[in-house]
Amino acid sequence: MTRTALSLFTSGGLGDLAVRQAGFDILVSNEVLEDRHALFKFNFPSTFAITGDIWRQAGRIEAETLQRLSGKALTLLYATPPCQGMSKNGRGKLLSAIRAGRKPVHDERNRLIVPTIELARRLQPEILLLENVPEMADTLVLDEHDKPVRILEYVAERLGPDYAGGAEVVEFADYGVPQCRQRLITIYSRNQHIKDWLSSCGSLTPQPTHAAEGRDGAKPWVSVRDAIAHFPPLDAKSPETAASEIPFHRVPLLDAMKYWWVENTPPERSAFDNQCAACGFAQNPTHSSVRDSSGINRASRMTPLHCQQCGKMLPRPSVERNGKRQLMHGYTSAYKRMSYDKPASALTRNLSYACSDNKIHPEQNRVLSLHEAFHIHSLDQYDYAWRRTDGRKVSDKTIREIIGESVPPAGMQALVDHLVGILEGTKLHFEAVGPLFSLSNRAA
């Protein structure tokens, strides 16, 4: 049986690697940004790619999909709407902007769910699969009548009674990805096999194959050490030590001050906690943060920058203001070394910046290379080229952004393979031991 798919908010197509690997023919894709879609087009040459705003392109997306279906049913509509309006990353700034009147309460990016669900209503896929940040569960959106409603309630109501499903928060490290990345997976289906499975088992996500400590037959989480320890060492001090012959296994240089902060940072600690490199005094107060009355996480302003014993400047992130060094405003996870023996924290668009969240190499004085990021994101398991159809060079910035905005394909593979098994009747009910409730059921 030929399985067909429509991909929305496709970006560079990293999540689509799992869809294709599961045996789907991705008929049509839509992405608003050409620099993202050009990569998808190179890697998925048989897909009809429509670049542009989904609000304006919805009619064309529907028409092209129907033409390629030739009267057959669409198996899967796979959509990953932008999460910046929902994500907790930068939520403090977002809250501040809303309260200051610089941003509306209802982020227009969240309304992209509206044309997504309208396409689902028109195309009637057997399965609707949405992937987004966990904050989507509590996000309000203005519906087609400008009425505020929770996104998940909107999805269930607009799809109607023919569809059954719900939403669950999934940890991708639980499926062998060397990265802790939680996403809200929303699945609805009108297929009777899948509806029966949901009624019987209470979940449409597969049993985890991995766990933090490895228990109940699950393997231990795949660690950063497992993923990248075998690569040649790099050092961000000089051009000679910051690159290798392996494509993309290179790192940006750190200036002398930043290098000093990083080289003095112990394993799994932040440079904001560094102790005195001059006299060795190790009892200087460390960095902290608290949430203020507005709910915004604020870093402490009392963290010392100079040693309380010898008075020398500590190797802690600082800036010069009015001729005086001051502690840099930052969170406790900034300039922090990753743990070698745990999965990485979620890779973000800023994965190549030392000041980003938990992005310093566990032992070496540098950030991750893009080559290492590919492995931590499970891209090494797939055939994917960072090339464009027009032959133009793909910037490191674009690569970082695509990775930071995407889901690890190996984790998505576990979900899609599970759905295919239910759809085709090759999965048995006793295999399902996932959560016995969904967010949509809870809301109901």
C-alpha cells in the first residue's frame, strides 16, 4: 500500500526524513522561507515544493495535493507550526514586551494552526500529526471568529467527531536520541484501527526504548559521550586548533577573555560559578537566579566578580561599562559545560554560542561543532546533504537555525513507525504501555 503525506512548515525537512524512512511518499511540502525550503528541495527532489505564506498558499497546497492523490486518500498530514510564540525560550522577554504594549497578547504565529486545521478538514487525512513545544498545550489562539480558545480545544472541535486523538508530551531521549528534547505530539486519526487502539490503550505514542537510568527492560539514555567522544579534539584558542579535516567539525574562536572564562570552568558547571584563578580561593559565592513578581527569571545582581580573599577578578563572564568591569547579565545555565554522561540539553538556534544554554563542550575549551550537533540530533542516521538546489552555499547560521527549529528525526521515526504499525495491523495491544491519558481528554 502506498502511503502518502503532506508536509507543512517543512523548514529544511529534518523531521520529514523520518516520514520518508517510514515509507511515505511526501507529495507536497510548504515552507515560507526559501533558504530553508531550498535544502528540502535538494534532499526531497520528487516532492512538489510550494514556498510561501500558508495563508496565501492554502488553496494551491490543497489543489496540488489532490491532483497528486488522483482520487486516493491522504494518509498523513504532518505539520510543525513555528513555536517562537509559545516556546519558553525567550518567554521572559515576550512577557515584558506584552506588558509594555510592544507585542499583542495573542501572537499571530500561533494562529498558523488555523490554516493547518482547515487543510486537514478539506483533505481528510487518515492521520494528523502535529509537533510543537509543550507550551502549546496552554496556548491561546484566536479562532476564525477572533474568539480566544486553547489551541488543543480548537483542533479537536474543528476536526469533528470523525477524528479521535489527543496530545502527549514526549521526551525524545526516551527513544535513543542523545538529546533531551521534549515536544508536544498531537495525533488525531479517522482510521478505525488507530481509533480502536487509542480506545484500548489510551495512547498513540510507542513504549519508550530508553530511560534515564535504564529500567524495566529499557536501555539507558544515549549520552553525549556515546555520541561525540570519538571525534578529534578541538580547541577554540587558535585557527590551527579550532578545525579538523572532517566536514563541519570546526568551532568558532573565543577571544582571550572568553577563553579564560571557559578554560577555568569545571565539568557540568557554569563560568558564572568560577573560583579564583589567582589565589585558588574556592569559597566565593556562586551565581543564582529567582523569578520576580512578574514571573520573569532574573539573574542575581549580587554575584561577586572579584575574589573575596585576594581581590583579583574572577574568571566569570563580564562586560566593561563606564570603564569598569561588571558581571554580565546572564542565567545560571549560560557559559555552562554539558554533562558527558547524560544526553545533551535541547540544541537551539544558538548552539554555536558559548553564552547559550549548556553548550560548552564537556571537557574541551569550545562549543560543539556542527558535525557533533548532527550526531546529537540523530542526523547521522539519515542520508541528508546540506546543499541547495540552486548551488548556493548554505551558511552555518542557517544550519544552526534549522537544527534548533526541528525535531530529531530518529525520535520522530519511532513515533511514525508506531503509527504505521497500528494502521497496518502489525502492532499488538500489549506493546502499548504509554501514558493512559491525553491532554485533550484532560481538557474535556
